[in-house]
Amino acid sequence: MPKSKVRKKTDYSAVSGNNRTPVKVKGGPSPVWYVVIMLGFMLAGLAWLLVYYLASDHITWMADLNAWNFLIGFGLMVIGLVMTMRWR
């Protein structure tokens, strides 16, 4: 049985604009600290909302924030979600 040719894989390149010239994209995986911070934002937002629902009666400054707690909690989670777009 004849052996098939081994093809060299080219690096990923994005096509830019109308002229269709390939542009090299910075590659490589994201550093570990980036993933930790990304997940930290998401978990911090979730924790904020959980604490607000479960213990806001006992934490006076959090109870004073009222609906702003939703903005803070979901805002932290959205920051983590936006960071996932840059994660490799």
C-alpha cells in the first residue's frame, strides 16, 4: 500500500480587509493567571449575588445598595465573560 504524502500544516492566518492578504495572528495559549482572573470575576459575581440574597438582612451596607447589587454582581460576571473572548 503506498504511503500518503505528509502535508505541512500552516499557522492560522486571518484574512484582512478587501485585499485578502493573510495576517499572522498572535498565537499561543493564554497564561494561567489570565484564566484564574477570568474565572475569579465570574465566581465573584456569583458570590456577590448569593450573599446579597442570603445575607443582605445582616449586612447593612449591602442592604443599603438595594438594586445596585444586581449591577455589581452581573457586572463582575460580564467582565469575566468578556475576558473569555481573548482566552486561547
